[in-house]
Amino acid sequence: EAPLDDVRLFVSHKEHFDELISRTSRGRGLGIARVLIVGDPGAGRSTMTQTLLRRLSGVRVVVVDPAYHPRTLGVVGAIAEELACPNDIETVAARLADEPTLVLVDDLERHLPTGARLKGELNHMRLLLRETASTTHFVVTTETVPLRFFDELSALSSAFERVLRLRALDAAQLRELIERRRRLTGFKLVFEQGLRLMAR
């Protein structure tokens, strides 16, 4: 059996992934992507963004990663750290405009401060999105329930040109996805009782 070699088969919701690739591949003169990907755990948000990173070329990528930035920094503060610049909107926006850039924020809820600072940080992020609307691609993922709260506080969804809502996968779709990934890796999988899975 020949292995598959189309990396798009690694993700679920291929139609959304193709749209994401199309939007983030546009040059500045053709429009800047501001994409919010929404889905519950297991819907494929992180896999989609990680696969996107493998497809990108000719663009600087700024990844906001909770492993390196405490959530007390917020999204804008984490971007400032990645760019090694002061944490203010004007400076961060100017640095992002220096060259074609895509900012990736996976699991937005993990990067925001809690309590009284949350609304201010959401507004800060909306302001950065507005200031970079003609220069910088943004791809942000979040879960469905936190987004409802963020929208109540700051109408966050309205700051994005496109909201992709990923449906949860049923058992048949999940098995098909696992099989496609198996063929990409070349592993042989043996399904045993229950949910146990072995790779060979």
C-alpha cells in the first residue's frame, strides 16, 4: 500500500484548511488574513494550525506559545517579547509591519490573564488587530465556550474577517482521520478492544 503524501490529509475539515491556506498565502496588496478558528477539544484546531506552519513560506511567523510566555503577559505582551520590543501597541504594530508576518495564537484562552484584567487585554488585542489590519496575518484558535464569554466582554469575533467553526468529529470521521495519518506515517495500526491503539 503506497503511503499518502498530501499533508492536507493529516487534518480534518479539509475545506476549512484549504481556505486557511488560501487566505494566509495572500500578499499585502491582496488582503490580510484575520482568521479565528473555533472548535471544541478534539475538533482539530491545533492540528490545523501546526499543519499550516509546515505549508508557509516567505513569511515570518510569530508563535505565541504558553510554554514560553506566562499568561499574565497577555497576547500583545507575548508578541512584544517574541519581537524583542517594548510592550506598547504602536511599537509592536510597527515591528510587525517590518516584513510579511503571520501571528499564530493557538488556544487563545491559555494566553489571557484572568479576573479584572481580562477585558482590558481583549480590548488591547482588538486594538492591535485594527492597527495591523493592512500588514499582518493573524490566525487565532479558541474553544466555543470561552469565545462566548470573550464576545460578551469585547465582541472579539468582530475583529476577524473570517470565523471558521469546526464541527466535532464523530467516531467514523475520527477513524478515517487516524487511517489517513497512518498512511502518511507508514505505521501499521492494530485496533484492539475499546480505545486501545497500537502502532507498529
